[in-house]
Amino acid sequence: MRRRAALGLWCVLLLAGCQARAAPAAPPAASAAPAAEPGASAALGPEPPLAVVRVAHAGVAPEVAAVWLAVDLGLDRQYGLQIDLRQTRSAALSQAALLSGELDYAWTGLGPTLGARSGGSPVVFLGATSTRAASELVTQPTLAAPEQLRGATIGVHSLGGPPHLRTLAALKRLGLDPDRDRVTILVTGDEPTTAAALQERAIDGAPLSYASAAPLKEQGYHAWDLGALGVPDILGIVGLPATAHGRAEDTLRLLRAVAAGQAYLKAGATDPAAREQAAAVVARRMRASEIGPILHHLDRTRERVPLDLRVDLDDARELQASMGGFEPAILQIPLEEVLDLSFRDQLAAAGFFARLGAR
């Protein structure tokens, strides 16, 4: 029954419209954006008009950091681009908005992309900002052993979305099966809403970013580190082939800007100002009252950030298998048709990522 309900909800979401765009965060007062990469817009002479691309994200979590930094630090403008950033209520809505033409690109997960493909969308995955889960499965203080999760209710952002897939992979690694062990997966909304539901004991557990998990752990909540468990989490930029290849230069500009955001995150390892500013951008976008948990999250994930936007095929296969458990048609989709890494490969061949990493 849960599987039929999940499929029904998925179809409804794909038919829904896109939420009104989120108001962009004000840029940090102390601007310290990195110098332009060679090949970016020229500093001398009249500047050419910026290409505008409509990009959406559903999650409100630190994993969106590279896109937020690209917008709030003006990294997009360094590459002749203006990102019109919007927010949707779920990854499925982002996919639906791409198909309807309301969006040009989206930041989302490979899982929702596979779900959209199974529904007939030709959407392709263009490059990854994350390949490993940067989150923890946080549970009520009394649920500290895998067997105690039998019969539990786990809250996620949306069915088929990245948090849902993280949960399925985590339960598998803990020796649990949702059907056999009566684990209910419940849609509770974005991360702040889901964290609040956990605190109010409306749910027994939830996959939360390190930033959201940290204060709960201080209160005695239990947590399993999904990164340490090896849970894959492929998040990044997607688009329709007609847009990606029809606007090839804009696609390259977008990937450059996002990769520059990745590089800025990595710079925080040796640059205290970059570390603080990146955290300030993420905290403002998440409407977080404290910057400490954000710094904690970025510090724990910095080394795992894929500067070159690469995708590991084995991780992609595991995600596909997880989704196939509740939507069997996804197992028949050739991954090679979904992963269009030609633009990423073009940037790599031109030495863009190597130069970005050396700055």
C-alpha cells in the first residue's frame, strides 16, 4: 500500500505547478568574491549583456551552497551569466517546471531525474555538486539501535527525492527493510519543517544535514552518519536536452559558475574569510539564526565536494536500484542516456577544473 501511495503522490507532484520564486538573499556585507577565472567576462571595455537562465532548487539545506554562492557572490556574472534563482516545494515540481518550460535548469538529485525519465521526460543530468550523503539519520533519543527502528516513522522532504533515497540506503546498511520491518516513510516538507516535526515527536527520525543534526544531537538525539555509512547522494544540475544543447554556451557558463561555487567552498580550508563568508551565505539562505552549525556542516563536507562535477557510475547504479524498489520501470532506464556529462567533459578537457583548483 505504501508503494502504491508513493507512486500516486509522485504522479500528482509531477503534474503540479511551480511555487513562486524565492526572494534572493542579500549578499554578505563584506564581499570577498574570488578573482575571475581566465575565460570569464572581460573586465575592460563595455560588458556584453548577461545571459539569463532560470534555475530552481527544492531543498533548503547546505547542499545547495554552490548554487547560492554562485548567485550571492556574483560568480555567475564572472562567466557572463545571470542566474534567476527560484525555489519549488519539491524535486518533482522542479522536474515538472522544466518540462513545462517554466525553468531552464534545476539543481536536484539523480533520483528525481530518473523518476521524471520514467514518466516520459527527456531530462538529463549534467554535473554533480555532491556524490556522497552529507547528512545523518537522526532519531529520537530512545531509538539508538537499528532494531529499534522497526515500526518507526521517518520523515522526508518528498517521495523519490534525495532525502528519501538517503533513507532507503541508510536503512539497507543498517540491516532493515521498510516493508518487512514496517518502517513508514512520511512526507514532512523541507528540512527545517522536518527537523521541527522530529522535535515535536510527530516522527521518529529523519535524514538531516550535519548543520540541522548538530543541535539535535546536543539535546540527546541519536544519529547515524550517512557519509560514514557510504550512502551515495548524487545532486547537481539537470536540464532538458533541447535547452542544454540548444543553449550550449549558457550550459557551460552555468557549470562554470557552479564549479566556482564549489571552489569557493573548498577555499575555506585555508582561507578563514572565505570559510566565514560561505557559511554566512548558506545561513542567510536557510534563515538560520546561528552560523555555528553551518560552519560545522561545511567543515565536515569540504573535502568531499567534487570540484570537477564528476559522477560515479557505481553510485548512480545504487540510486537507480533504490528507486526501482518502489518504481520498477526505473530499472529499465539506461543510465548512459540520463547522464549527459559531455559539457562537464568539455570543461575538463579544456583544463577549466585544473585551473580552478589551482587558484
